[in-house]
Amino acid sequence: MKKVIFFLLLILSACTVKPLIEYPNEFPYQPPVSIEYRASLMMVGDALLHLAYVYDGRKADGRFDFRPSLRFIAPIVKNYDLAFYNQETVFGGKELGYSNYPRFNSPSDFGEQMVEMGFNLVSLANNHTMDKGAHGALNSYNFWKNQPVITAGSWGSQEDRDLLRIYNINGITYAFLAYTYGTNGISVPENQKYIIDVYDEELIKKDIERYRDIVDFVIVSLHFGNEYNHIPQNRQKQMATFIAEQGADIIIGHHPHVIQPIDFIGNTLVVYSLGNFVSAQIGEPRLVEMIASVEMVKTVTYEKTYYRLENVKADLLYNHYTSSYKQFTIYPMSQIPLNLLPDRDALYQKYVSIITKLQPDRIKIGGFFDE
């Protein structure tokens, strides 16, 4: 009997549920981490190399040194990941002869020195691209092809133009496109339409469609608007709106040779006109210039990727030269000596109001030369 009881107890003990042992939670839930990528873009306007400016940079050995005229701008260019300007005049080669308005041809020394400063995003599409015909435009393109920069708007062949170009900076991908309203009536050979990208809505729509879903940002350079007019015209607004609707994120405008406001069309940043960068034009409105910048931001989370533009800034430059067209210098306008521009402070406020006219609360003034 004792054996039976012992056996039953043994069975019951084997069936007893063991107490649950609780271990501390060593791996608490962590929400997905977001990763942020940023790239900065700085912009200046037209490099319009009149012969007066060119001759001021000529040296005894026949070369050209434009660095003195750019010495106040050079220190800030390399603060930015991307630095844009519009090369208004072609580098057609010395054999074509350096020339002035209305058919420009300029020394490539200027381009080399702009690259040396840190400019790396260059528009080649404007109304002077064809000034020296197809030969001059192709010579200029071949110069730029051998520089460590990104260009758009003028190409060496149709195959070259059709190549899909996706660029990456700091983990942000982008496309760069450039167009001009026209070529001053100079015809482009039918079999060489690739030489310059002239504004055409069907072309632009196709170009942006190629990139819209495979890059983070689309940057478009646009040579458009009425010369010497501070207010964007209706046609200009229509062109910018069309490009924004196709999916461009940033539109960089130039051609009027004077500054125009910065605006937003939806989420698209539109700089209607940066004005000149270098020139020998006369008159205060053509000597006051704009520098602008923006940050492209991409935030990647577990569920989604977000894109936005931040820190839109602008400031004024002033192109000063003597009455004999010597000593060209691009100054930060707020810092030009009063003996060179006695009305500096009043003029500064006057032209700042043009920049902020359409978006007074979204455009920060300054932050370039006091960094």
C-alpha cells in the first residue's frame, strides 16, 4: 500500500505546474530611428563678360586673372555643397576672337577661376549661347566637359543630352536641368538641336518626368523674363508655374539683369531673377545683384521619406568699377565703403524690399558674409 501511495505522489509531483519566472525586459521597444540628409545650394546670377571687364583682368603674359574682382565672394563659396551661376557668354576659343555685345566670346580663364573658387553647378542655356554659332557653343561645351563641375542646357550630341544624369551630394540625389527662352534670333541647326535647350513645354515635361520619381530634388535653371524689370511678368509667372507643376523643386531664374523677388509656387522655390554677377553694365539697378541660398532636406523614417526646403536666405551684392572701367570688384552691398556708394544703406533697404516683396516672412536676409 505504501508503494502505491508513493507512486501516486510521484505522478502528481511530475504534473505540478512550475511557477512562471519573469525576466527583466532587456530590450524595450524603440521607435524607428529617422535619418536626416542635408545639402546646401548657393546661387548668383549672370556672368556677362563685357570686354571692359575682360580687359581689366588681362595680364602682361596675355592670360587673364579675374580673382581680384571676386575676392570678397571667394571665401564663402566653399561653405556650400552646391554653388550655381549662369555663364552668360561662351568660351568659344581665342581663335574666334574675344568680343563684346551683341555677340560675346570670352576667355575661358574666367571659367577656370570660378571653378577654382568652388562653383560647381553651371547653366549654359541663355540667349547668348549661340553668339558664335554652333562652333562657338560646342567649343564652350567641350571646355566645361573637362571641368569638375555639373552643367546643363548645352550639349555635345543628342546621345549626350539623352543620358540620364543623377547626381548625389551628402546622400541627397538630384537632377539639374537648364533652359532659355530663346537665342536672340540666331537659328540652331536642325541637326544640332541638342546644342541648346530652348524652352518648350513638351520637352520640359518629358525631361522632368524622367527624373521626378527617381531623384530627391529637381533643380531647374531658367533664363527668362523681361530685361531691366524688377517685377516678374505674367508670361514669366506662367513659365515658372508650368515647371513647378511638372515637379521641379527649385527654379533658379536669370536674364533680366536686375533682381526680382523670391517666391514659392506650392512647395517649389522660385528665384525669379538673381540679376547680374559680373558685367560692365551701367546704372544702379544693373549693379545691384543677388546672392541666395537654400537647404535641401531629406528625412528617412521606417515608414516614409520626407522632403523639404529650409533656410531660404538672400542678400545683396554690388558691382563697383571706376569711371574708366577699371578695378572691377563685387562687394557685399552692406559692406561696400561709403566713399564708393554714399547712399549704400538706403539703397540696401530699397533693394531688399524687392527680394522679399512676395514672401516677406519666408526669406531671411543676410547670413552670408557674417558667418
